[in-house]
Amino acid sequence: MAASSKPSSDVGWSKWQICLAVGAPIAVAGLAYGAYYLSKGKPKSSDDSKENEGKKADGKVASGGEGDAGQNSVEQTPEEQAQSAKLRGNKYFKAGHYEQAIKLYTQAIDICPKDKTKEIATFYQNKAAAQEQMKNYAQVVDDCNQALQLNNRYVKALFRRAKAFEMMNQKIQCLEDATAVCLLEGFTHQQGMMLADKMLKEIGKEKAHEKYQERVPCLPSGQFIRSYFSSFSNDGISNTTDEDYCSSEDFSSTGYAKAKYCFKEGHFDSIIDACTDEINSGGSKAPEALLMRATFYLLKGQGLLARPDLDKVIRLPEADKKLKANALIKRGSMHMQEGNQMEAMTDFGQAVVIDPDNADVYHHRGQLLLLLEKVDKAVEDFEKCGQLSPDFALAHAQHCYAKYRLSVLVQSPMQMQAAVKSLEDCCKQFAQCAEAFALYAQSLNDQGQFQQADENYLKAIALEPDNPTAYVHRGLLYLAWKKDPDQAIRMIQKALEIDSRCDFAYETLGTIEVQRGQMTSAQEYFNKAIELARTEMEMAHLYSLSVAAQAQSNVTKKYGITPPSALGS
């Protein structure tokens, strides 16, 4: 299988929606991407100061002042005196007189009986609110610490301290407090989720940037490489009919001939050096060698090395238009991996101008449009691809699946029925296309037709027994169907037996462990996926998941919270 079932972000989208496939994890997924699913409701007040009370229209203090703090002290108990001081502090707070408010909150703390811990915690939290207005963030933390010592599940104090940590650039501390807020509020605290999401992205990017500079580039498995090339109807490298460049008898004349032979025999590690020999010698196949070398740099996650080669191919006057279009496809996909959507679409637009009848341009642009949730445009590109290449089974399967996705978005039962039928027909027309069966299975899984979905996953596996992604998707199917995480995990581990470098499998196992509340195990899986990541953007995503699991593990232990679990242990 290739494309939408593949873990590579340039040829598929399923990986990035894995949390939805598992059933929207309420732990890591809720933090790492929770902000995208929030409603726009007005947030509740984040402190106990009753700031709307006691304010006149002109903004002046309605009554009282710190000078009359003991006015009714004879009649009032110490607790009542403390509450009275707090109320006067609230009025000063509302009027913007924060120093006076702080003095009154401090007075309330001093007066209040020490056994009234909940009340004293409130006074500290209100004092922290006034310190926050004055941008005294270290003091905000100190006051919130005092409040939390008295009431360790005080959500408002936790969230205020989290915001102070954010302003102090203490991201991990901020994340843990925001995570605690989310857990204690059952992931209904919108501002807490947004803050946690922000911290996860920032921490993930920082960790990935540092780690990516240190990584040792390596090629993915041979199966992954073959699957990648199968996503092109004519990539200019693997589909050649020129036997002179595939011969094992004599590849000493040019490095490109040796590179093509190594490709044919699966000796992928030798290809870059062989292409470099061709380029340095000024051989006649230098444009092809540049494209081939760039492709394998990309497969190793070395975009900085791939980019100059792709640029040269695109600029070379003597390069064939199909080579140029292929280079633009790969440069556009690289831009997409880096999060540069406009640059990606510009490259695909240029490829259309250079070679308007190239089916691969529309096929790969269609996949990127799916990633961008522009499903209607993706349908158009896949349809155009199928028209230009009627025998390109993969493109036909993806066209049918994109139509299914569109029917779900527009909520049209008739369109959905027609799209599912087209997937079924595609499986009959292209009976050797594993991707067709896998995509048909995904649509059946979505509709709860688990038995039929499983049958189609098995057909995909029979056609491509060395493709690990089919086992991962089948494991997810069993998770939804049988509610048996242990069986699902066994299936996904089968994928790792086939390909120990399948980062998709590790990420999915980590997500399942999060759902089971097994944060330590989840982290181990996410960290293994990080080691295999091919792009900095993908690594940042995985780090955000790992950091979220660590934060939840720390918080649940610190506050004695039972981790949320959507699955059995």
C-alpha cells in the first residue's frame, strides 16, 4: 500500500489523524491538539475576586477603604473581619488599585483563623490576581504556591500559576499546571486546554530542533522505499525501460548505471554515492542522477541536501519536462513537510505549467489537499489523475476514498453510499491493488461494518504481506470493534516484526497506551518513533505527544489523580 495508508506525511494523511482513528484519546490527543476542537464560548472568570461587584459607573471605589478595616471589628468574628477585608480588596482590585487590594488581601490572610484553609487559599489566589495585574509574576507563583499548599486541587490557582510560568518562560512548569487543570476539569477547561496545547507545540519544536541536528540520517526499510516509489505512475527513476541503465554486466562506465542497478537489486545504501559519481564526472545522465540523489536524501530526511539537487534539475535547460515536474513534486512535498503550504502549492502549480498532462502532479497535489482538508479540490485532482493515467490503480482508489471523505463532510448519505460503492468497484477493477482494499476497509470501519472491514484488511495484507501499515490499521479496527487493546497491540506489534523501523506502529502503540492510562509505556513508544522520524516537523509532533504523556504522568502522581482511560487496562 502507499499514499493514504503510508506513514510518510508527504504521501498520506492517516497518520496525522491516528488519534481520531483510535477514538479521540482524552489524554495526549486532548492536550496535543485539543485546542482545535474547542468551541468559542466565553471563558468563565479565572479568579474568586467577584470583580463585577461594588463598582460604580464612574469606576471609583464604591465604598470603604483600607483605613476603615477595623470599623466593625467589635461586632465581627475574625473570620468575618477577614471576609470583609477581602471584599474591600475586591473593590480596590476592580478600580485598578492593585497595591491597596494586595494589602487588604494580606490583611485577610493574617486575620483569618488558620483552620479556615479554604478561605485563606482564596485570599492568596486573589492576591496573586492583583500581582498578576502588576506583572509581578514571581510573586504570582509564590502566592499561588501558598494557595495550593492549603488546597492542592484549586483549579483557579493552578491556572493562574500556569499563566505566570508562561510569562516567565518556564514551559514545563506551565505545561504541568495546565495539564493538572485539564485533568481536574475533565478536559472541559477551554483556556487550560489552549495553554497546554500552546506549550506542547513550543516544547515539541524546541526539542525537535535540538534533536534533529544530532540525528544520524538513515534510510527507511526497503518496503517503505518501494511503497514510496509506487505512489508515482512515472517517477523517472524506477519505471525506466532503458536496459542500458539497469544492467549488472557493466556499470563502470557511469555512476548512474550503477545507481539504477543498485535500485533494482535493493542495494539502496549505495545509490547516493553512485549518483554523486555521475554528477561529478559530468556524465550524460547528470539530471537523472541529481533527481535520484535528491529523492534518496529526502527518504533519509536530509532535506537541506536534497533541495540544491532539486533546484538544479528544475533550472537545467536540458532536463526533460517529466524530470522537472517530478523534482517540483518532491520539492513541493518537502515544503509541505516543513509547514510551508503556500510554497508547496506554488511548486505544484509550476509543475502543472511545465507538464500539464503529468498524472503524478495531480496525484500528489491531491494528497496534500487532503492533508489541508480541502477535500473537494483533492477529488478534482484525483479525478484528473485518473483521466490522464487510466491504469494507475492507486490514484483511482484514492479518488474513490476522497469522494467518500467529501460525502462525510457534506453529510450526504446518498453521496456516501455511492462513494462506498465506488470503492467496492475499484477493488474489483484493480484486484491487485492493496491500497484499494485498505481504503475500502477504512470506509467500512467508519460506518461500523467491522467484519467486512476486517475481511478487506486481510485481502490487503495478502497482497502486500510485507507492508506493516496494514497490520496497524487492522489493530485499530479491532480496538474499535472488539474493545480489546491487548489484541490490538499484538496486531500492531506484528507490524514491527515485519519492519522494526515502522514509526507509524510505535506512534499508534503510544497512543493506545495513553488511552489505557499507561503513560510510561506510552512515552517509550513515542520516543522510539522520535528516533525514526525523517523530518523536523514530524519529530516535533512526536515530541509533543511524548512530553504530554510525561506531564500527565507527573501530574497524576503529584495530585493523586486517577489517569483518564477510555480503554481497559
